[in-house]
Amino acid sequence: MTPADRSSLREGLRLGVAFGIAGFLLSMSFGVVARESGFSLVAAVTMSVIVFAGSAQFAAVAVLGAGGGPVAAVAAATLMNSRFLPMGVALAPSLPGRAWWRGVQGQAVVDSSWAVASNGDGTFDRWRLFGTTLPQYGAWQLGTLVGAYGGDVIGDLERFGLDAVYPAFFLAILVPELRDRDRLGVAVAGGLVALALVPVAPPGVPVLAAGLAALWGLRRGGER
């Protein structure tokens, strides 16, 4: 690791702390919801350790809690995580090594770390990516444990305003990108696509369609 890499890693760790705090609150709510849906403490924490994806975990728990089977739960979670397809395509050229090693490194991608790692020119700083994800991963596991263990004490999450953390989390990622006119146009186009599909498409499909629109915008920007 070069001095520049270490500097990027430290910067990512510093930036990841704020996102980790938000992730702690989100995962705490997941722990509560998972236990209410019939998950054991071990099952809830194990899911967070392996999956580490808020929207996918909430989608799977909602399906299982409503009486759906494992296949339906996995399908719902996969659709919710489909946004990582265009994100991975954009990130791949910035990761060294063969395809399998790039895939391993890509496991560190979460929404905030992907956005923070962007250099603004279509390339990504992988060490900033790793650094930003690390505190979020730890906070996610801790929050799940707290929520799953102390859900009866925590009670209704909405009375603490925790239901607003998720949209605020994504807005914090999006707002810095809107300073560029091209990116603003892509964000608006993706948002309109998602809004148009929400009433008629299954959960997750609007997210995938919006992500593909963003990938198209990224490609057009690169061509220019």
C-alpha cells in the first residue's frame, strides 16, 4: 500500500463514521422488525453479517413476515439490490486484478461508499471505498444486535423519528452529486422513471430501471 493509498483509506474511515451512525439507527430498526417477524436473535444478526444491505434485508423480512416463502423473500431482496448492477459496471475499471478478484473487492460496495469513492471523472478510489465501508459494516452489525436484543425496550421506532433516517441517508448521498448539470439531469430522469413504475411494477423493478437510466447517462457523459 502506497502513502497515497493509506491517505485515501484514512479519509474513507473518517467519512464513513457519519454514515455508520445512520447505519446503526437503520440496522437497529431492522433488528426490531426482524424479531417481530419471527426471526431469532442469531438469525437476525447472521442475516446482517452475510447480506449487509438494508433495503434487501427489510424486503426479505417483509415477505417472510407476511407468510411468503424463502424463494419469494430472496427474489424480493435481489430486486432491491439490483441497483448494484450498474454501480458495479461503473466501478469495475477502477479495480485491479482478474475478474474474480474484482468481484471480491466489489463486496465492499454500499451506496454511500460508492458515492464517496467517486473521483468525479468516472473513476473510483478503491481505498477510499474500503475505508468508508469498514465503519459502516461494524455499525450495521452492532445496530442489528441492539435492535434484535432490546426490541421490547425500544418499542415503536416511529416515535423516535427513525423512519425518516432511511430517506435522509440517501438524500445525503445524492445532494453533492446534484451540483453538476449532467448528473442533475440523470438523477431527475432516474427519479421520473422510478416514480412512473412504482404504481405498476413489483418492488425493486423501479430501482433497477432507474439505475439503468443512470448507467446510460454515465455512458453518454463519458462519450462527451
